[in-house]
Amino acid sequence: MGTVLVVAAAVVSSGCATRYEVTRVGAVTVHTITHEHANVHVVVEGDHAFAVDSGTSPMAEELERDLVALDIRPEKLAAFVLTHGHYDHAGGARHFQKKWKIPVVSGRADMPMMARGTMDPLCATDFLARSRVAFDSTQTFDPVVPDVVIDSRTSLFALTGVHAEVLPLPSHTDGSVAVVAGHAAMVGDLFRGGLVGSGVETHFYMCDLVKNRAFIHGFLAHEGREATMFFTGHFGPVTRDEVLARFEE
């Protein structure tokens, strides 16, 4: 089934996002809100919606205003699924959990990071990452305890009303997860989009590149075999062909 780009815009008209894009992929629509190069994806199917990742703690209230500006009421979100426990992905979750009682879903192995509000050591993969690893390593966020802990492939339908699954994908962190909703896959920091234009690149921080490539190949062949569009934690989204071209055998 094809992917149709519906709208792309530089900013949210009444909010504070640096970038906003909405993409229709089969039966689901994915709204991508970007603050400080970190993506939050809102997955909508019919009248039901949930978010993947939550941005940083300081940006939580601005993310809330962005959602309202886009006519996505925070109280209508069925869950925040956190792809991993880093400050730029898990930081805003506690705000929405506390204020709006939105359940938080995450992988079990990242719970210690989320409970501390600090990150495990990062392994830089390129010059840009090496230039900022000291900054990123010291960032903190509001600690959060997940309401739903993921140990294995799990349907999100009962929780969210969306035909989607969350599954462990321990590459970027030991507790990383991905979300698959039909032909759309939200992969966190399994890889990233290109800094300029389209394309796919290895994420800035990855401690085991061999394992990372193996997880990408496995995901493409199995859980993500029906995915045509991949929504990354940074930049993107990217097509299946772009992923295959970058990480071919």
C-alpha cells in the first residue's frame, strides 16, 4: 500500500514547534512535531490516537500547546510510548502522565534510566556526535515510572484503540522499543534521517554497530516487513527503499 504525504509545514501556526509534518500511511496518519531536532509522532487511526516519544522536559508545555494548536487534545491521547530512556525522548512523559493521566509505555531495561532521569554512557559514532557527547551525556529529565512495561511483542489495540504493536528492539539502548502500525514503523533511534534532505544514517550514538546493523536487518525481515515508511527519532521520515539502500548486506 502506498504512502501519501498530506502536509508539510515549517512551524505549528499557534504553537512553538520548529517543524511539523503529517503523513498518511495506509490506514493511519502520523503527525510529527519536532522540537530541538527531537521528533514526537502522534499516530491516529479513526478517532483514536497515541504518541510515540515525548521530547525533553523543558519542552513539555510547548509540546502540549502544539498539540492543542493542531486540534489534537492531550486528554484524547491514549498513551505515550517511549522508544527509549534518553532525555530527548522520555523527558516530557512525566508532565503528560501527571497532568493528563496518560499511561506511559516503555521497555523494561530502560526503567533504571527513567527512574533516575539520567542517561547511561553514550558512544559517539561520528565527528558531530563527538563534538557534543559531553553535553548530551549530562542532560537530565523528569524521572518517570512507566504504567506498561514491555518485555515482548505486545498489541496496543486494547490500550489505544489503534491497530499497532510495540516490540523490544534493544540496539540504541538495552530497553529500546519500536512501534508498528500497519505500514508505518516508529523506530526511535535505531537509525536516523539525514541532516539535509532525505536519506538514512547510523545514529549519532551507538555502542555496538554490528549489533545495530543486525537488528535493522532483522526488523526489516520480520516485525517491520510490511512497513513502507519509517519514522525516526531525529530527522526523517524515511522510506523503506532508503533504509535498504543504506543498510544493505
